[in-house]
Amino acid sequence: MATTNNRKRTTSTPPKVGANEMGKLPPQAPELEESVLGALMIEKDAYASIADLLRPESFYVDSNACIFEAIRALAAKDAPIDMLSVVEQLKAQGNLEKAGGVVRLSELTRRVASAAHLRYHAQIVAQKATARDLISVACKIEEKGYDETQDVDVLLHEAEGGIFEISQRAQKRDVTQIDPVIEEAFERMRKAAKNEGNISGVPSGITELDKITSGWQKSDLIIIAARPAMGKTAFVLSMAKNIAVNFKRPVAMFSLEMSNVQLVNRLIMNVCEIEGDKIKNGRLSQQEWNKMESKIRDLMGAPIYIDDTPGLSIFELQSKARKLVREKGVELIIIDYLQLMNANGASFGSREQEVSIISRRLKWIAKELDIPVIALSQLNRNVEKRDSSNSNVEGKKPQLSDLRESGAIEQDADMVCFIHRPEYYRIFNDDKTGKDLRGLGQIIVAKHRNGATDEVWMRFIGKYAKFQNESDDFDQSIYDNPADVQATSTTFQSRMNTLSEADGAKLDDDITPF
């Protein structure tokens, strides 16, 4: 009896082999793909309901991708979508045979009764496609990870960039009914009303500028541009000091040009009002030492975070920004400056295309983290070519067309501001108004997507690399001799500043600063 039982076990049907034991298959849902295509061809308005979810690459089966591509082409032409029109479109594209012919399209329409569950099925197809994309990126990274010639840091940024691309494609926001949005808008207005000066965003500390902007607003990309030696870095450092020291709000600064020690030295100049040369060589009088030791306490413990990584990529910036917002509560990010960034080492047809990618992703970062992002930018030499007569204050003012790679930057920015100091061009008086322009600088709001454009005068103290309100206390005697204006300004050499005129002209022609 026992022998008989053993024989039965020996001759019994072997267990079924699982999918994992046969090998892994990419995530896919061919039946749902066919269901989606069939529904699109039997319901004339169905495409509009899934247009935001699917693309031809979302389909695992090539023939299904061909059919969807034809459907999308018909929708783009506002043509009717049914089996016959899809057949004709496939013929025009030369893909009818690849799609399986007329018979297969007929079968797809017969299998589906209605488009009732179309969006649900489309979401599953989209999810499967996202999973495949993730696997593809992971496989590439794995392959390169075993290659010892690969730079690990570059590989890390590449991995992050690949996943970021997928997340941006997959991130879909549903349409929101207006009521909760109105409530949120009212809540922000109520908060702004409670704040002194009706400041709803992050205050700059420049009173007249804050009146125009109501503070730097959440999710805004702000471009601050100027010619070399106008004081771009001095302005944002003065602003960072105001935000962090005066208003106790965390701010982060990514410096691609200056080291963290250089930036801190300029902050010390700003706060302690001690000349830069004395700080560099340490030749301070006892009174100046006492002054510095007293005022430096204002900077100690200030929520200012500095990153001086050279050649920072946009993906690395995003990763660090996320961490700073999450762990440090940073409310504003400053980048000095945009043209020194790179798009993760990818190859582009031109520098203009690369800057387009960078500016677009800076806007994404601002929107994703819901904080203002300020990026400094250079201007081309068009400003220098315009009328420079002593009385022509307007002639030297920057314009939007003066931005390097202006097309992308101007389009993506919510706000574009220019820094302009007439005295740099030996313009000491405004003949129209009689205004003494010595020691003054302008912040020109040239583009303001959500508000007015205007101009604001500020006090610029070159020897301390400091901008402040025009109305603040100031020793005007520094500027009693116009001939000494240039001597009072402290200009720190920039990589852009060190270019020869010939090199600079070539850069402007090629739109390829680096």
C-alpha cells in the first residue's frame, strides 16, 4: 500500500512553474491597452478624457503604440476618431501593416462595449509605462555602476536626473474646483494684512522694492541681472543679510563663483562696515577690531546657508534645495549665477538650449518647493553700445533684450529685475530731475507677471559692498568728489569680468558664455 502511494507521487503532474521562475517580464497590460484603443475608436469624444495620461511610448505593444499615435494625430487635427479614420491615418503614416491591418482594428472595436471605464484603464497603462521607465533608468545606472571608469558623482546626478524626468512626466495634477482656491487666496490675503507693510512674501529689506513686490512670492522665479561690476552679488548678500538677520527667516545661497569664505568676508564688510582690503590683510585698528567683534555677533547663528560647489548641476541643486527646505526650513534660495550652472553634463546643440533647460527647471524647483528662487544673470554688451552722454540716464538702462539667452530666461521668469548704477558710466546728475546720482543704484523691475513694473532707488556703498534704503542714514561726504567714485567701489573679479573684449564679443555673438 505504501509502495502504491509512492508510485502515485512519482507519476503525478508536476507543479506549474510561476512567472518569476520563468524569468521577469516588463510591467505591461496588453489587454488594457487594447481596451483603451477600442474605446477611443467607438466614442468620438473619448480622447479628450485621457489626453493628459497617455503618449505613444506608454504602450508596451508596438502595434498598439502605432494605433495610438494615429489617434493622437487625428485629435490634433480636430478630425473625427473612429475605426475608418484611424485606418486612413495609419495608411497615410505608412503604419497600417505594422498596426496589424484593418482586421485587427475591427477586432479592437468589437471587444469593447463602451468607454465607461476608459480613464481607469488608461491610468493603469500609464502606471505600467512609468514602471518600465524606472526599470530602464535603473538598468542603465546599474550597468554604469559596474564600469570603474565612471565618475560616481556624475553617475549619482545622472540617476537623480533620470528619475526626476520620470517624476515630472508622471506627475499629474487634477483639475481643482475654484472654491478651495478662493479660500487659499483669501487666507494669504488675511496673513498679508496682518503683516507690517502688507508683505505677503519674503521681505527684501529694501522698503520701496517690497512695496512693489509685497515681498518675494512663493513659487516665483526671480531673475536679477546686470552688467559686471554693477553689484549683483553685493545686492543679494545685502538682501540675504536683511532676510536672515533682521527678519530671522532662513535663506540659502548657492555660489558658483565665489568661495564660502569670500562670501562671508563680504557679509562681514556689509554688517561691520569695514573695507574689504582691511578684512583680507587683517590690518585693522583697535577701534575697528572692537567694532567688528561687536557687530559680527549679528551674523553668528543667522540662518544663512552657503554652498560653494563649483560647476553645480541643476539636478544637484534640486537635491540640495529639497534637503534645505525639508531640514532647515529655508524660505528663499539665491543662485550666483545662472550662466555658471550646467544641465548635468548632457550634450546640447547650443548653450542657449542648455540655459533654456536650466531656467525651466529653476522654475520647477520654485514651484515644487513653493519658495521664491532668485537667480543672478549676466547682461550682454548692448548696454555699453547705447548713448553714454552724461545727461542721458535713460540711455544706459538695461532692457529685457539685454539678457544673455533672453528668450528662455525672460519667458520662464515670473519677475526680471535689473541693477543699474549711472555713476558707473560717469553720469552723476539727472538733468531732467536734478537728482544727485552719486552713490545711488537702481533696481528696475522690468517684468512682473503678477504685479506692476517700476524703478526703485537704493543707496550703494561700494567700499562696503552694501546696498541699503536710500532714506537710511549715510555719510554723503564719501561722494563729495565725483572723480573718486570709482575708487570708492569695491569690485571683486568675476570669471565673466576677466574675459577680454574680443572674447566677450565672441561670447555675445555665439550666446555661449561658458
